[in-house]
Amino acid sequence: MAVVERKGATHFKGNPLTLLGPELKVGAKAPSFTLRKGLAPDSAYTLASDAGKVRLFNVVPSLDTPICDLQTRRFNSEAGKLGERVVIVTASMDLPPAQERWCQAAMVENLITASDYFDHSFGLGMGLRIAELGVLARAVVILDGQGVVKYVQVVSEVTQEPDYEDALAALQSVMG
């Protein structure tokens, strides 16, 4: 089966980039995926993980870049205020040991970091894998407790931060 290519769906310093995978639509059931929280095969984070809870996916190209660092620190701060009904997952192509090292250095402990390096199923399923760079696009995706997509923000310029206020307002709306 051919992978859907969406040319110009995001940009890097004004240059158009191609996103691989179908465009994620609000109201659709999220596609199945497997991310890894560690190197062991049993460290999977899937659509079934945290079922019943609202999930905000903070999607970044690489934690070791300035905007990704800012974005993840911001969502870590917000996660500390949200309680047990919400889980924030930062997804990137970084290997789990790099994610863990970054979290320790940044003192980030209120969210889950998970890697799409091994399976690429998150990026391709959510339509967020950048063909030209081999990393994930900058995005925010919110799923309700049943895994239905309630919010999608794909940042049009990878070098810019997402609209936090819009994403957090959507999250509050989903939480009820």
C-alpha cells in the first residue's frame, strides 16, 4: 500500500516539506501505533495505553533543539496542573535513552516521552512524518478517553512554537 504524501503540509524556514501519512481529522478514531518509552520491546506505548484518559500528544522533531525544548518544558509545566484524568505524551524520533537524558537534564517529570524511531507507526499513522528530514512534524494532537481525535494543530513552520493557548483551551473543552 502506498503511503500518502502531502507536499507543502509544513515548512522549514519557509521551504515546503512533505508529510507522510493521511491528514488527521477531528472526529476520527486515532490510528493504531506503537511508540517506545524505553529500549525494551515491552516498553510500548500504544493507542490502548491510558485508555479512558484524555491524551495530549506533544509532537516534536527532536528534544535537543531549542523550540522542541521550549515546547516540551511548557507542556510539562501544564501537565503538573491537570490531574490524573489527562496524560501528556511527548513523541519524537529521538531514541529513548536520549529522551531520558534530556528529561533528566531539563527536570521534566510530569509527562511521558515516547519514541517513534523503531516503528514509525505514530508518524505515518497520524500523518506527521516529514519525508525530507525523517523526523516528526511539530504538532499537538488531543484524543478523548475513547481514542477519538478531538484536536489537531500541525504547526505550519517547524521553527515556530505551537499555539499553546488554543491547544490548552481545546484540552479544557475535552476534559469537560
